Amino acid sequence: MKNVDYTPRLIFCEVTKGFNLRCIHCRATATELSSPNDLPTIKLNNASLSVIPTNLVLSGGEPLFRPDIFDLEL
């Protein structure tokens, strides 16, 4: 039996819905600034990954809309 490795190589973390554009082709429903539905810093920092992926992409909206973006410990 072949041993298969299911370790993720790429994880996207959408850290906010806030975005400054409203493109008609976009699937997201962006908000003007950080959304009140965005996870708070404490919850994001407590979300532990069971494995460390090769690539972790911080996405959203616009991640820099979060005032705490550089405080995240992902």
C-alpha cells in the first residue's frame, strides 16, 4: 500500500472582508473597513495550525485594513 502524505502545502486565511474596491466579477461582498464579523485578534492568535504549511497566504479583502495585522501570530 502506498503511503500518501496529506500535509497541506498552501493555506489561505481571509483575515478581513474589508476592501476598497467593488468589482462586479468578485465573489466577495466587501465592506468599507474591517467587518464587525472579522475574527478578533485573540481568536486568530489562538487558532493553532496542526501543521505548518509551506505557504500561508493572508487574504481577504485587504489585510492591511486590519489595524492588528502585524500582531497576528499565524
